[in-house]
Amino acid sequence: MRTDTIFYKLFQTFNTLLFELLNQPFEEGYEFISVEVKEKAFRFDGIFAPDRIDKPIYFVEVQFQKKANFYWEFLSEILLYLSQYEPENDWKAVAIFADRQVAPTKLSSFQQELIDNQRLIPIYLDELGESESVAIAIVQLITSPESDAPKIVQGLKQQNLNPDIMELVEAVLVSKFKNLSREEIEAMFTLSDIKNTRVYKDALREGELKGLQRGLRKGLLKGRQEIALNLLKSGMDIEQVAQVTGLKVEQVRQLQS
């Protein structure tokens, strides 16, 4: 899954996300941009550029694969940027990891000092706490096991998301859960939700769901039943499965027989 692309879209869509991850109040006056530094021809995952000199620049990198020299590369890129653009602002580096196992373990005294002084701020997505934020919920969907996806999507549905954000959720599901069929992905949404997503539109365009208008309900039921079976096998109780999938308790109970 191209997590850098998805996080770029997330930061573009939710201007509060960085500050939520940092667990600090949202600050107005930041523009999220992508900047290429010419000497090495690399591009940051994102830079939050402030509108005033008294605010720090936030350099952001997302890392989902273990890389021993990640911090050194990240810091060297920042120094090249500072050398090239000579900003007057202070700066902070935000490293977003899937979990602590991905983050570098052997730190130099310089790197540790930067972390202690909160100039270099590591964030571990699997340690994010409970939140009502839509942006955080989508981030948790990226890092969650497949069995948790329906529950997270159900929570997102209750937020009355607009079509653009629904497509972002759909992109995460399609990119991460490659073994889920279209029907299983569609089963996580209501009929009205599906009509606003790219899954539905692509299916119509590609002709993969012939007679979709007639058979949609049947296909949704089959997908929900398959998800329900997987959730039952994972140990979730019947009432929880019914709530997550939208099936009736009796329908779920019949799947066990």
C-alpha cells in the first residue's frame, strides 16, 4: 500500500490531522505543501508551512518499513532544505511510524537529544488513543487488522461523511485489504454510500456488476454474510457481528449452523 500517497491525501483533506497526531491544539495559518529539494532530488511527504515567522515549520515523513538510517536521512533532507530556502522560522521534524518496531532502535546522542527536546517527534500510529476525529479514524483504519475494518467503517458512517472523504476511506480499504472483494468492501457501506464512491462508479463503468440495480441487495447480503462469518471465526460474539455488518441477530445465528 502506498502509505505516503494516502497520507498526502489525508493531510490535504484534514488540516487538523498533524496537530491531532501531535496531541496539541490546532493552529490556524498553516499551508500543507510538498517541496522537492534539488540537490538530492527527493521530496518530503509533507511540509506544513506557517504564515508567520514566529511559528515553526513542520517537516513530516511517514515510514511503514524498517529502515535503520531513517532518522539520518530525514535530518539530512531537512538540513538541505534549510540550506536551500534559508527560512527564518524555527522547525520541527515529525516522523510517523506504523509502530515502534518500524522505528530506528539505535539512536545517536544527537538524535536522542533532538527527541528529548521535541525537535524530532516520533508518532506511533498503533498507540493512538480513542478519538472522535474522522481523520484519526481513517489513520487507524490504515493500521488496523482486517477484522477491525468493518467496525471502524461503521463508526465513520455515523459521521455523515461527504463523498470525497468516503472515496478516501474506500481508497484505504481497496489499497490495504487487497484480498477483500468489491462485494465485501461494498457491504461495509449503505446503498446511498456506495453510489457516492469510486467502487460503485468503477463497477458500472467496467461492467463488472451486471444488473447492479437489480442484484445490489443480494450482492450486499452475500458480502455481509462473508464478513460476518470471518468475524465469528475471529471470536466476535453474535450481537457485535450483527451490529457491525447490519445483519439481524437471527441471520448471524443461522450462519453458525
